[in-house]
Amino acid sequence: MVDRTNETQVLEAVKPLSKTLEKIAQLFGFELKSVNSLEELFNSAEQLYDYIHRRLVDQKANNEALQQLIEAQLEELTATYEGLSALFEINKIISSVEEPWMILSSVLKLLKNAVNFSAAVIVLKINDKQYLEYYGGKSAENVLNELVQRYHQEDSTIFVDFDKDVGGHIALPLKSEIGDYGIMILSGYGSEKIFTAGDKKIAEAVAQQILTAVNRYVMLQREIEKKRLEEQIQIARNIQMGLLPKEFPVNEKFDISAQSAPAVQVGGDYYDVLAKDDGTIICCIADVSGKGLPAALIMSSFRSMFRLSSKISEDLKMLAEQFDKMIHQDFETGRFITSIIFKITPDGEMEYVNAGHDPLYILRENKIIKLESTGTPFGILGEGWYDIGKFKLEKNDVIVAYTDGVVEARSITGEEFGFDRLQELIMRNRYLKASHIVDKIMNAVFEFSQGTVQHDDTTVLVVKYEY
């Protein structure tokens, strides 16, 4: 089926040819029907051609002067007819294929019927690949390549009707608002060919057809790539969310809950809670720098590090230094992880390391205690030094860890959720169960940022000590 969008553009390009038909028809008293498609225009030209040909045969013997006029008009009509015929056939083959470079040879052969060039070249550059199609033999290629180099940066048609050195030529850049895709050059090299304004119009119409086909192909490929990437991102997000724990250790000493809401892009937020045989729990929350699949892969690697190392040792200082060294060695420069790891025994003895993360909050009655950073983010130095903080929990203390996606969430006006709003929220809900506190925070951030696109994951981990 003919591409109607492409056909409309071709009709627009051949308006001058259509007007020529109308003038000739008026001269001979032939009524042309209005045309709404390239096929109708082609049929009208064919009918007019047949009509004038009959008139010529009838009148040729009677009026020599009129004969000369008619022959001149017939020659012009013949050229117009051949041009429309070529455009019609080119439109059909361009509309029948997806890859525009597959029909370049056919396009030049058909165009040759309408514009009597002796040599031609079409250069297409699509997605870092170059496609070349020559016409006219090896002897003309050097001249054509010279013309390509001369005109490849031009933005509009170059028309040279005659040149004694390289022949007359028409250079037509294949450019649109979405890209620069090459050039088409028709040449009279090695002949006495003089190009006409009609030749230029036909060549421009064909160049527009080629460009429309290229634009269609490029836009289709972009859409396919976009969908493929979206599918990959969704798979990565599902894998990422599947790595987070769905259940937490059951222990009468602790009430634990956590949630993570992914942003538009795949991020690198992570939380985990491990239980030891003696009732001690080791908790972790982390945020990998950057976004996308690389961040998700680093998060997955860090999860493996944390789980494996925590089984071997509970020494937070040793774990922190080991994580810093491994991330620095294993991943590209500039990648790092901010994290808080804390260990709580059943009797409330707490140790923690804060590797460049936002403060850990401990709610005690009517106040909030902030446990600030005790070292650099993992991966920054590779030989970082980490202080281990210690804290004694009391009954009903609430520990709240979060990633910067919470405090940096923005409203539709650009305002950040912020630390003050978070502190007020958790203070107001400190007597609720851990899962309800998490829900309150996540819902508040969601409502605050409604109507905007968030580019960072939102993650919250809450532990209530119920000694």
C-alpha cells in the first residue's frame, strides 16, 4: 500500500509539474479533473498526453507553424509525463520497503528515465553506517566523490546547469529536522548535458521521497529501541526489587519493617536485615551513586558482599574497611556507596558505622538523636578509616534509616521534602508499629511529590526496640 504521508509530500513537491499540465490543458481546451493523489495526477497526465498526441496527428499535415508549437508543447508534456511516471514508480518502491538503502539502485534507474544524467551517486548515513550507490561506471566515481566532498555540508539544493570540467550537476542534501543523512548528486560528467529547471524540480521531489523514507525508518528504529530499553529497565527493576527481603526476623525484642519504591529509572537503593543465632540483628541501608543498570548491578554485588561477609564476621569496622576496598577495586572510578550498617543485641547494645550516608535517627520520647557519618562512602578511598559508633537503646526507642530519595523528593513547585518535614512526621507517628511508620513516611513522600517525576528511589527502614 502506498504511504499516504509520503504521497502528500510528493504531491507538494511536484506542484510546479501539475501547474504545467494545467497550462497545457488550457491551451488545447482539455479539461483536467482535480487531483487528490499521485496516481490521479499520473492518470491525468497520461490522458492529456493521449489527447494532444491525437491532435498532433490530425493537424500535423495542415499547419506547419502550429505543428512546431505543438511539438514543443508535446516535448514539454512528454518530459512532465516521464517525470511524473518516474515519481509514481519511485513512490511505490520506497513505500514497499522498510530499509531505504535497499532501493537506491532502483531509484537511480527510474530517475534516469526522467532526468537524463550520465552519472549519479546517493550517499546515506544511518546509525553510523554509510551506504553508497553509484550510477555511471568507475570512470565517474572520482568526480562524484569530489562533488560529495564539496557539497556534503550544504543545507539546500546546489544547481549548476553546465560545467565544462566536471559537467553540470545537481546536489541535493538529504537533511531534515531529525538528522543529516547524506546527499544525492546527479551529474552530466562526460556529456554535453545541460540541466533544466524541470530537472531540478524532479530531482528535488525524488530527494524528498528518499528523505521521507529515511525519516520513517529512523523514527521507527528509535521507537523500537525505546521499547526494548523500557523492557530491559523493567526486568532490571523486577530483579532489583526481588533482591530486597520480603520478610524480617521474628523476634520479640524488635519490630522491623522496610519499603523501597523505585523511581522512573532503575536505581541502586538497598536494605537488608540479618538475624544471628543469639538474637542479634544486623541491619543495612545503602544507596549506590548514579542511576540505571550500572547502579543496579553494583547494588546486587554489594548485597552479596554484605550477606556473605556478615556470616563470617560481625566486626563492623572490619566489614566497612573490606567493603570500601572491594568496591574501590572492583568498580569504575567515581562509583561509590553511601551506607549505614548497625548491629543490635537483644539487650539493646548497638554499634553502627555510617559511611557518608544521611544521619540515622533514633527517636526517644520527645527528642530525635542523630547518628552522623563516621567515615567516607564505600569505594571512595579504598583504604578508608571508619569509626564505630556505640549507642545504648532504651525501651520503645525507634530507629529510622532512609535514603536521600526521601528528603530530596520534590513537589510540583520544586520544593524538597526535606529533613524537617521527615523529623516532624516520624515524631508524630513514633508510637505506631514499625510497618505503620514506614507507610506514613512513604505515603507522605508520595503525596508531596504527586504530579512530578522522581529520579531517585525512596527507601525507608524502621526498627522499634521493644525490650
